[in-house]
Amino acid sequence: MWRVLVVEDESDLSSSLAYALRANGYEAKIAGTGHAAIEALESFRPDLVLLDLMLPDMSGLEICRKLRGTPSEEQPIVVILSARAQEIDRVVGFEIGADDYVAKPFSVRELMLRIDARLRSRQRISEARSGQVARIDEATNRFFQLRNLRIDESAHRVFVDDDEVHVSALEMRILVYLFQSPGHMRTRRELLTEVWGYHPDVESRTVDTHIKRLRDKLGAGADLLQTVRGVGFRLANAEPAAEPAGDETVEEGPAALLPARRRPPAQQSTKPL
């Protein structure tokens, strides 16, 4: 049974959410303060957290930041519930690691559908990791490799130099999206729209925050995630650099993504022999 932690100081709302969660087959626990939520994260070990931002003793953002800063492999899904519905509030929520952001007031039925979708996605990943999936459609059984970085999308596994790197579902989507067009730059807006499913009205540093976190995890493979300053990001070209043909030269590093240049023809001497 999936466990959901409701972090909400309004007792009427938290009770209603807990009732709806139990009616939908989830195990629910309520935490009315930030400190109670931190304790419940350790003892209850939820699969998903419904997190209010305006708690009496601390900000929900602080709880999310602490949660994402832990080295645990199986971090819970975080869905922020907040009356703050401005663009900047959503941006900040995503930047600190929230998986979803729902503005109050909201439809409880819609929220239950969002929770179900998030947890079903996590279940597919968990089953693929543990080998419980008897058969995986070849169309979705995708593998990617670039130098020392290897990705098995269907099993949700990432390896650098044959050492497994544990990434979140969102980080996996970032890698797969960039792998679909290696060497091609993707803007922040494209990433927010295609990976987050979020259509921003303003520029956001959300992507930068997650790319930095992903680079830190990749270690020796971090240089494969390249920044196009002021514009966006790209994955280094997945194709190995071709051997120079004839008088062509090939650059190493980021410059290798540019077309090969031809050396100018040698100048012919005009002095008489």
C-alpha cells in the first residue's frame, strides 16, 4: 500500500485529504507542523508528500530543500499545495525539487488523479529495477550510451564507468530528452515544456538547478552535460568523432560539435626555379 504524508496545518483540509486518500486505497498520515513532518519522514517513510508551504514553525520550502539534500535513493514524490499561485512561487517550488505544484483552492478529485499518476509511474520504475516486469515492449526498451555514460531507460538505471548512479524520475527524463538529440542545444523553455510539462511565462533558473544537481551525481560523466551560456543545454554529440579525412581537422571538447574545418590550401611559390 502506498504511503502518503499530508503536511498541512489547517485541520479541516488535512482531515479531508486524509479521508480521500484512505478512500482511494492509500495509507495516510497527517503532520500539522514542520518538525512533525521531518519526524514523519523518518518514521512513516512516505512514498509521496503533500506539502503545504505556510506552516506555523517553518516554511514548507525548507522541508523540501532538506528532503532533496538527503542521499536516500528512494526519495518521496513531493507535491506542493499552496495558496501562492504566482509564477515566481511555482518557479521556486520546482527549483528546490518539487515534482508538482497545485494551487489552492483545488479539486480533491483532480489531486487524487495526479497522485495516482505519479505513484503508478514510480511503480513501473520500481518493477523494472527489481526485474518484476515479465516483458517490456521493445519500443520502450531504450538504451543510450555516450562514452562512459550508459542509460537503461526501461529499468530506470544510469551508469558512469560501470558504477550505478541513482537519479530521480525527473533527472532521468532530462537525460533521455537530451539523448534524443545529442549535440543539439535545448533552451530552458524547451526543457521546462517538454520535461516538466510546464509552460512558463518568465525565464526560470529551475533547469539550471536540476542540471547542476545532475552533474554532481554524474561525477566523471559531468562534462557530457554542456551549457550554452545564456541560452540552454545540450548533451555532447553521441557519435564518436570521425577520423579527419584528407585535409579536414576535428576539434576536441565542445568545439567538436561544430562542423569540421578545412585547412586552407598551401600557397604556391611564385619564385622562379
